[in-house]
Amino acid sequence: MERKKWACGHCGLPRGIGKGNAWHNNGVITAKQPPHIRGTLYDVEELNNLFPAISRRIDFDITRLVIEGKRKDGVRYTRSLIENLRRAGKDPSPLDVFHMITHFCAYWGLGIAEVLEYREGEILSIKTPDYYSDPMARGDWAGVFEAADGRRGDPRWRDEEARDIIDVVAVEGEPVLEERIEQEVELGIPFVEEGDLEYRYCPECGVPMAVSEQFEWNPEISLIRERISGRRFILHNTNGIVAVVRVLEEELGEEVGGIIAEISRDYARGYYGEIKDRTSLEAELLKFPLRSWGRTATMKKEDGGYRVRIVNPYSPPVIAGRLWGLREVFGEREFRLAGMEKGQGYVDVRLS
Ligand SMILES: [Zn+2]
């Protein structure tokens, strides 16, 4: 096979991935540069199922919240990028920053993006026909615009039918909702340091070999595809999505956590049902930390079911639902979610 110039000579992943990110032995992926923002390998179909399903279940459209969460996340990420560049003695223009982000979009599987137009303090237009998620891509670009330009931006599709060009138009902000989401994003996701995972790291790029074994990863077409399922994945910041979930829980009550877990469980049942014959429960659990979903510390039998501790879950209800569906598919029986107890850096999931 022809070797691409962006590819690691040993494992074939894009070299930029190992250069920019670290896989820790506690089940977490972070950026290598400060402030070491946590990243997650997301199943795109799961994400795009989750938010509309929540809206349906609670009878309230959460699209706006998703955009806001991602916008704050994008601001935080882009500001830290600009700071790191300045520390290295560079002074990037907003346009430099936008081009850099389009490059990252290709590497993270977010979709090929192209800067069509930028007018300072007015508008940024991005062409991105194969974006990973409608509300999240719009939130991302609004955040990037805000951090680089200094003005708040409202992200709109130029053509609601085609949905291939995002115009971020400078506007005045809406302080109340923003403040809430901002605080949540700033909180970040707590994670504990200790971990005993052992990876076989690629000797050339430093990424665990299991990542290239599990994913086909091609930045030329902005594709991260899971080999076993054929599904599209992305590598993206963890905070924005988690902030949205936390705001929902606060606004609408703890039961939202249970609803999210049920949605994730339904998705997981379909997903694992499809790949069941080519994998095992143990193999699937080992994939969690590689994706920064967290690490299964213990799985004990209890009350005719199981008690499972996940350390460093990226989102407790989403990961609880995944585990619930996974356990059902491989146990060939149904369980009830009897409890989801959150502690500092872990969640205990009880299935009965
Ligand atoms: Zn490598």
C-alpha cells in the first residue's frame, strides 16, 4: 500500500494525532498542550441520536442548548490554541486561526471544512458539506469565530435545504444562558489520576496500537471509521457535550440522567447486536478507555445483577447506558437500571 505523507510509518494513523494527544493509563485522552483539554472518540450516530431523542422524551427542543454548549467549548479551545501560539512567539491573525481549525476538522473526522469568507467583526462563512452534527458543528464555528474575532457570532445555515455553508454572523449576546453554560464548561470533567491500564504504544507516533487496529483514519477525506461496525467516529472535546447534559439535569431534574441512560442503552443494544458475533464483552469493555469513555474498574455480581464501577466516565449517564445495553446483549437477558451513583471521578452502575 502506498504510504501517505501524513501517516505514521509504523501504525498508519495520522502523525498529528499522536503529536497532539496523549492516551493516559486512567482511561482518558487529553491534548498534549496546556490546558490539556480532554477529548473523546465519539460514535457520531450515537451523538446524533442522543440529542433529538432527549428533545422528544422531555418534549422540549434542546438544540439551542447543544449549540450553546459547543460554542463555549469552541471558545475555550480556540483561546487556548491562540495562547499556545503566542507563547511560541507567533501572532496568528483570525484567518490563520480559521485555517488551522479547518485542518483540525479534517484530522478529527469532523468533516472537510473550507473558509469561504471572513470580514472582521461581521461574518465568517465556512463550507462544510459533510459535517458530523448540525447543532454541534454550528456551535463549534460560532465559538471559533468568537475567540478569534472577539465578537459573538450567530451560526446559521445559508441555505436550510442544502445545509453546506455556515454563516457565523456577528450579534449581541444573550448573557443569562451563556453564563450558565460557561460556568459548566469551565468546570470541566473531573478525573482521577491513578490508572493501571497498559497499552502497547506505537513506537513511532506514541498512540496505542489498538487505535489503529480499531479505526481506519484518513484526514484527506476527514474520515474516522470504526472497522468492526463501519460507523463514523470523531475525536472531539469532551466538555461541551457534558456541559449540556449537566445543564439539562439542573434545569429539568435528576431524572434526565435516567432518560439519557435509557436512550444510550437502546442505542447500545442495536449497536452491539450488530457486531456481537465478531467480538466479546471483554473486548468491548477494553475499548472504553481507548475512546476516553472511562475504564471499568470492577464488575461484581450483586442481587441477581451487576454492580459496575466506571472510573473517569466522560458522561456518567451516557456511559451507564452503553454499559447497560452491552451487558444485556452479551448476557442475553434484560436488566433494570437500579442505580447510578456518581462519585469524584467515577460512577457506580447497578443493574438488576
Ligand atoms: Zn504510529
